Amino acid sequence: MARLLVVDDERDIRHLYAAELSDEGYKVETAGTGSEAAALLEGQAFDLVVLDIQMKGESGLQVLQKIVKERSDLPVVLCTAFSCYKDDFSSWLADAYVVKSSDLTELKGEIRRLLEKKESS
């Protein structure tokens, strides 16, 4: 069972993603800030991170840079309400970019694709 970390400052989004992804068979932990995410990443092993960009305090792009620097083997899906960040070079460090939607089909598909890719390498 793959372990996912969902990082988003919106509690309702964290709960929705955790419920939906748990239903898909994943073990899901959540964090509301970049510092919470860093603490969880330090103490636990995860297979993939779903990361919001616009958060209070540290932005998701800042968290992404730290993850890439410290855990380059850990796939990251940026999941944001704003498609404009696709043009930001720092977002290109992520393994996938999904625009938030109430339909999580695209997010689930990217997670599945990245986990399959990780297993096959």
C-alpha cells in the first residue's frame, strides 16, 4: 500500500483528498503547512507527495525545492487552483501538475502513473 502525503492549507481539501485517496487504497497523511510537511517527511517514508502551491507561510514551490534537494526520488504532484504557475520554472521540478477540481480523476490518474513509474524503475 503506497503512502501519500497531502499538503494543503485548506482543511476541507485535505479531508476530501484523504478520503478519496484512501478509498483508492492509499495510506494518506496530511499537512496544513510546509513546516508540518517537512516534519512528516523527516520522520516517515512516503511514496508520493500531493502539494498545493498557494499556502500561508512557505509556498508549495518553496517546499517543492526542498523536497527535490533532499529527496529527489520522491515524486511530487503540484495540485493548485491556478494554472498560471505552469509557466513558473520552479514548478517544472514537480513530476506532475494538476489544476484543482471537484473531480479528482486527473489527480488520481497522475498519482497512479507516477507510482507505477517509480515501481518500474
